Amino acid sequence: MVRLFPSLIASNLLTIEKTLHHLRDVCSGFHVDVMDNQFVPHLAFSIDMVNAMRAATPLTLWTHLMVFQPAKYVQKLALQEHDIVSVHYESAPVEELKELFRSLQDRNVVASCALQPLTPISVLHDLVGCIDHVLIMSVSAGFSGQQFLPHTVTKLSELAAFQEQYKTDLGVGVDGGINLATIQEVSHAVTDIALGSSVFFGNKPEEKLEQFSKVI
């Protein structure tokens, strides 16, 4: 089963609470970007705002940290069991990442390693046993509305080979440029998909989510 997570950064920011309520029956949860204006050149969603969203919906929250010093953000997140927290491999030294991912696992939260489009799957060898999930970025992190990068589909097959090598069963997410055409290129190889402007551009996001559900 592939789970769909509308990405709230692309929604009407003035009516997020209504969006959480309105879409709760047509998605598996919500994807939330946190940006620090350093790791990526944008600033978005404070931890207080993420925690307010967490309190406003019973569904899974998938928090994507596009930040340096991710540990200081994680310790302030109000998480519930089975939430997903994606931390970028590129954001901290490996030993710090290992400790951070283990701390998430100790909280029964899905420890997810996010990889930029040019970061190879091979870096995950250092994190075997510390992660539960991998987020493949199909656009460069930090910019909504980008075009899907076709070469990232190859990374999904490389990740499948990695999982076979280590006999792991990791969740696999993809984020960036997903529309009704590109979703069919990735849905066979993923468990979780973040959907941004393709859902929220224009009207009736619930109908668009239902369309996505029909093609996966």
C-alpha cells in the first residue's frame, strides 16, 4: 500500500487547520517541511507551528527537516508514535546522525534519512540498523513546484538492491515534482509519497487526492 501525504507548505497557509480537517479522510497523513534558511535558502514552519499541527490532527505527521543541526529541532518536536521524521544525510556528521536516528527509534518514531538528488544510495551503508525509512528527493530540497528529476527513479532501484543486500525492510518515500504522470514512475517502489503543488494548485485538493489514489 502506498500512502499519500499532502505537503502543507503548498497549501493556503492561512487556513491550515481547515485543511487538516478537510483532507483527513482522503490521505494517510500530512507532510510538513521545516527550513532554516541555511541548509536551504528558505525559512518555513517553526517547531511551534509543527507542534500545533501535530495537536490538530490524529493522522501521521511526516516532518521533513531541511536544516543544519537537526538534533536541536528533533528534541523540541512533539511527536506521536509512528510519525515520520526525515533528516538529511547532508545536514550533520554521520556519528551525530546515528545518535539522532536512534533517539527517534527510542521514541517509536520512524527514523528517516533524506537524500538530495545527487547524494548516492551508497552513503546508507553507514546507517544500517539506525534508520527505518529513506526519503529520496526527486527535486533539490527547499523549492516547491520544481520539475521531477527523472534520474532519481534509478535511485529507487539502487535502494531496492541495497535492501536486498542488507536484508532490510525500510520504508521508502519520495518528495518533489510528483503529478499524475510521474507518480506512476515511482509508485511501484515506494511506501510514502509527498504531494505539494499538484494537490494544492487551484481548487478541490480532496478530488485531486482521490485521483492520485486511483492511479497507484
